[in-house]
Amino acid sequence: MTATPRLEFVDAPSASDIEAVVGILGAAAEGQHPGGNYRDFGFLLRDEAGTIQGGLTGYVLYGWMFIQFVAVAAELRGQGLGRLLMQQAEDWARQQGLGGMWLDTFAFQAPDFYRDLGFVEFGTIEDHPAGSRRIFFQKRLG
């Protein structure tokens, strides 16, 4: 018989703590719907010294790309680098045969940027954060 686990609050879980939880979740998902083929990916912008000045990261799961983070250093904005990152991600997704891409952003960030790239809003959380909203976008590739 297995002992009841002890519940513990962790204010800043380590990467290995998060990895352990994701591993349990992944195993359960694979048992219910095999073939998720989870994998992380990233496109990074590096300067001549190798320092990351921006990038796009996310993961692929069940044939769709989730774009988790997109950022370009403040001094490099307005040069089309965000658009370049998004285009490279889309090109890669198409090469992988993915069905689509999805992401979320806040109303005060870049919703029009994603709309201009052909993403369509499919949901919102109003008043998140207070006085604004979180917007979810998708772009089908098939």
C-alpha cells in the first residue's frame, strides 16, 4: 500500500520540479490519447557575442504548435525581427506538417501584430489583468 503523499507549497519551483509534474501529465495524456509527440522548440536572435537578444519559444503537441513566448530586445524593435521570428516558426511548422499554431497575448501587448499575420481570435479572458484582457489566437495551416 502506498503512503499518502505530503502536500507542499513551493513558491518558486525548480526546473526539475516542473519537469517531474510535466512528466506525470505527459504519461497520463499519452495513455489516454497516444501520439502527442510533445517537443519544445525555439528560434533565438543572438548578437555577435552570442547573447540572446530575442526569440520565440514554445512546444508542439498533437500536431499543433503553441507559441509560448515571443520577445525582441527594446533597442531592436521596429526592425521586423518579431515578424521574422513568427515567419520562421510558421515555415518550420509547415515543414513539420503541423495543422496549426496558437498563442495568447494581452490586449496591451501585440494583438494587432498577430492579426496582421493571419491569426484569428478564438477566446478571451476579460479583466485579466484588471482593466484589460487576455486574448487567444490560432492560425490553421492545413
